[in-house]
Amino acid sequence: MTDSAPRDRSDERSDEDPRDADGGAFEQPANSSTADGAAAAFTDEDAESATVATSATAAASATAAASPTASESRDEHPRPSDASVPAIVATVALVIFSIFIGVYGPRLGNRQQMPGGTTLVELAGALSAKHSTEALGTIELLRDDPREAAAIEREAAELLGQAIELPELPGRSVTWLRLTRIRVPGAAGVQVLLRIGPRFNADFASVFILRDEDRFTVFDAYGRPRAMPEGEMFSVGVSGEASGSVVHIFRAGDLVYGTESTNREVADELIAELQVLAARSLANP
């Protein structure tokens, strides 16, 4: 009896669950299943994060592969500073040229302009044509009947409205032939034809006296047109005429005087005499 009781208790102890004997120390399997679930959940999140990271990495790699590198971009597109060098050089050259023209070039007021009247070149051409016509007509038609200088002076005074004196050429044989009314660009007046020397070996000359209508234009040193000044003589070469042939022109008061001759010395002497006579006429109106 005594022996059986302890055995029964030991049997009971042996029949009991060993986990109960340790005060629930073996209840961890339940906790282990919870940890396993958490681990499983954590593993799923990590897997999802890894998937997202992998996708981002792949996208970045694709973008990097599609876009050129910085060095390639620099090779394909030159730097702005390199591309603008020719433009900068051209701009600087233009500025320097503009400054040079502004300092050393003609001013706006000094630049050549179109004349508003009749130039002396046009006038000289017209006077030369008149002289050639009269001289050739005299030779061909033998129209060389002499006239008195005083008669020609009176006729010219009537046409021009003021007293006229014809020049004298000391030491030369001068024959006054005739007076003709003329009209040239810019003015109207008279032409007096004369012969110098013997009849069959003579030089012909013309004296022109025109009423000034303020229409004759000359150019100054800067090429600017201006009205023909008084008292200044201009010599214009005549193209197509004999070598050295010129037309001398000057203005005195209300009249414009001109001369032309096949002999340059005769033309020079005539214009010099006319200047003296015109000055005397203005001094003693």
C-alpha cells in the first residue's frame, strides 16, 4: 500500500505534460508561430521593396543608356563660348570700323549731294557747242564780215539791259564778226564771235555774256553744291575739242561771263580783260 501511493504520484507526474511542469515554459511554440508569421510578413514587404528597387534601378539604367554622357554632349554640341568667337570678332571689327568712319570720314553736312541747279560742266558744254556751231558756219559760209565793236556793244546793252564793254587784245589782230542771241541751260544772253589773226589762218573765239538767274551751281572742297560765287573764275575742260581747249567762266554782279577759243592763250587773255572791265563796270555803275 505504502509502495503503491508514491508510484501512483510519480505515474501521475509522468502522465502530466512536461510543459506544465515548467510553468508554461513550453508555450513558446504558439509564440514561435506568431514570430514565423511576422517573419513571413516582413519577408513579403522586403520582397516588394526589393521589386520596386529593382524596377527603379532598371529604369535608371535605361535612362542612362538612352541619354548621352556629359562628354558626349560636349562633343556633339560645342560650347557657346567657342561657337560665338567669330560673331564676337565680327562685332568688334564693325565697331572699330564705325569709329574710324565717324572720326575720319566726312560729316553728314559735308557729304556730296545732288545739285539743285545747272552745273558749270553743263554750262561749259552748252557754250562750247554754240562756239563750234558759229565758228564752223563762218568758215563754211564765209560769214566773216567785220563789224565795229561799238555797234556790237550797243546791241548787247539793249538785249541785256546794261552797258557792255568788249575786251581789247593789245598786240593781236582782232576782228569782231557778229552778235547772236542764245539760250543755254540756266540762262539767256548773247554770244559775240571774233577772229584773231589773218583771215585764212585765224583762230576763232567767242565771248559769252549771260544774265545771271541764280541757277548755276559749283561744288566746294567737300563736294557740296553751292551757288556760283561772284568774282571767282572757273575753267572747265571741253571734251572732244582741240587739245587744251577750255571754257573760262566767272560771275560779276548780275552777269555771267565766259570765253572759249581754239587758242588757249587767246581765251586766257580774253577772260582776263573781261574781269577787269566787269570790275570797272561794277565800281562805276
